[in-house]
Amino acid sequence: MNLLRIVLSAIFWALLAQGALAQPQSAATQRLLERNKMFEPAIVQVAENVYTAIGYQVSANTMIVGEDGVIIVDPGQQVPGARRVRVEFEKITDKPVRAIIYTHGHGDHTNGSPAFYDPDAGIQVWARSNFGSEAARLAEAGLGGGVRPANTQGFDLLPEQKIGIGVAIPPERAPVRGTGGVARPPVRPVDPVRPTHTFSEERVTLEIAGITLDLVAAPGETADQLYVWLPDQKVVFAGDNFYQSWPNVYPLRGTARRSIRDWIASIDSMIQEQPEHLVGGHTTPMLGNAVEVLTNYRDAMQWVHDRTIEGAKLFMTPDELVEYAALPEHLENLDYLANYYGSVWGTVRDIYAQDLGGFGGDPLNLHRESPVRQSERMAELVGGVDALLAKAREAFATDDPLGAAQLAQHVIRLQPDNPEPKLLMADALAIVGERTFNAPARNYTISYANRLRRQANGEE
């Protein structure tokens, strides 16, 4: 009888696994895949003399055409991609490059600079005086490049699992992979051209190639962020302080802390310019509605910040605050505020952690038992480890993959050499990740599932 049960169980789980693999794409995956359509290579004319390249590189790259030359804003991620952009720009004008502007120090915005930089041509390269401060801070802490970039950006996923990160070209068209910023080359890139000109004041007005523009300090996604204001054309270049997604206030990949208060103030400063057109750091430009878009972006961040602080004063835990600080309907339904890359829930938790520390207010968290002891208690509660594993299987069979993963994790702690709970948790997490509408969270979850499967198979 026991043998029959074992055989029937094996058949059941084999068929169930096949069903899980054959399940239709979730709405979350479909939406993330739909976003990739934005990144078909294109040159977008933003204003009479302003052109932005989308889909050639991870970041957006802009050319401003002046009287006797051009200005390049964010040359991009890697020299080969930047060269392709330069070819397209030179179809529009053959005027020489007079200046390059870095909106911030992330490599996906700067590493392509040699493609636009002609030595001995007197090209100005502008940035803020604290250029590269994020990378310097991480290096000082011994965390250069973050701790989870491969997992959250999807670089270590199987080809069929890669669907992009919601704010950049999909991986099958990406020639490089990611580090400090959004991307990292598989080999060491050519070093970017260092800034030749920097500014430490709040604002500097320049005239280059007959073009008047302002560079304005705008800390947000990075402390060294700036925005470029083109007053005659009413165009603002926001760098990574804006892309069509909830801002990445808390990067899951692990990097320097980001101040949402600074970010809000910088968006507000852009609004005060009264721009007509908005060029973000990654997604397509917003044309004709810049003030409306930026106002909603600012108001949404302010709402989440204020509600988080308000709820914290009411002794809410971070888990409770995620629901309490959810966006109101008129903001929640805006696609450019959706959780493609950053997330509202991650922002809430990070605000709490930065302002109140790691303790979330639950007194039991002051007296936490070891994970193994917690799992022992769970097994005792349900009648033993075998019963716990049976409950995990039952949860999976009833389409509760998150519950199955949580229960299987307890079994893994108690039976670390047993491959079955690892495979079950891997199958469950693969489904959870596929249904997650946030690219970094999706990627990390599926990456973790792959790792569990390798462990179960004795591959690591």
C-alpha cells in the first residue's frame, strides 16, 4: 500500500509539474512583455533641434543641435551601442560634438562616452562636482556593484525566463549586462571620459554651440544627479529622476541609500521650470505634458512618504504601512507610476528603515528565535515534518504557490539534505515570480528558484 502511494504520488507530482510549466502567462508577465514594445530602436524628435535615441542602448541618449555643433546628453552604456547612436545622429547633422553632459555617474549613462569624444577637439564634458559619489560610497563600504545585481536585473536567468526590467531594452537586444547603474558589460568596458568641467553650485548657466542651457543640481536616484533645462525649447532632461515607472527609491540589487525627500524636491524644481517636454533617463520622452506628468510623479512620492510617516506614528509595522500608503486611485492607475522597476511597497519599507531603523515595531521581533527553531515550532504544530511537507504539497496543488513556498522553506531548514522540499519550493517560487509585477522582484524570485533547483540536483 505504501509503495502504491509512492508511485501514485510520483505520477501526480509529475503531471502537476507539467501543468505548471504549461500554464498561460500571467497578467504581470504579459504587461512586462508589452512594455518591451516601447524599446524598438527609434530617434524621437523632442523639439526642433532636440533628438532622443531610444532602444539602441539601455539608457536614452540625446543630441541637441546648435549653431556650430551638438551637445550630447548621456552618451550611454557601451561604446559599440553609442557608436550606433552616433551614426543615426549624423544622419540628421554632421556638426561636430562640442559638449557631453552626464546627468549622473551610473555607467549605463557614461560608459559610451568615448564614441562621442574626439580627443584634442576641445569637447567639454560636464557633470556635478560630486560625480561618481554613489560608486565611491559603495567601494568604501566594500560593496562595489551592489550585492544582488545579477539576480535582480535578470542576468543569471535562463534565456526563456528573461523579459527585461521594465525601463530598458529587453535582454535579447541588450549587448551588455548591468552593474552600478542598470547595466554591466560581460567584459570590462572602455573607461568613460572623465568630466572636464564640474559645478558645485545649485545651478550653472552655459552657452555652448549657440545653445543656452542650465545645469541644475537634482539629487534623487543618485546624489550626483542633475537635470538639464533648455529654456528656449522648454525641454527638461531629468536623467534617472524620471522614467516611466515608479521610481527605484529602494534598489533590490543593493546599492547606496536614496533620499525620497531629495527626489521629491528635485522633481518639484523641474516643475517650477514649466517645461513642455520631458526626457527621462530610459523610457520614451513625454511630449507636451511634462508639467502634468512631473506633478503626478511628485505628488505620488509625497503621498507615499507622508502616509508612511503618518502610519509609523500610529505604531503601524512596515507590513501594515504597505497597504496604508497605497496610492489613491487617480495616481494608482497611471501607467508611468506603475511598479515596472521601482515599487511602492519597496519605497514604503525603505522610508521606514531609513527613518526608524530595522525594528518594525512588533515586540516579537525583539525576541526572534532562530529560523530553524521557528521551523521546528511549525512542524510541531502540524504534526511533524512529513505533515508539514504534505501541507506544502497541498498548498501547491490548490494554486497557493506562496503558501507552498513558505511551508517548504520550513522543511528545507529541518531537512537540508532532502531534495524534495527544495524542488517544491523552486516550482512554487517560479510561479510566484512569474506572477509578480515588478521586474527586479520577479527576476530575484525566479533566480532563487533556479538556485534551489540546482541545489536539489546536486549541481551546487
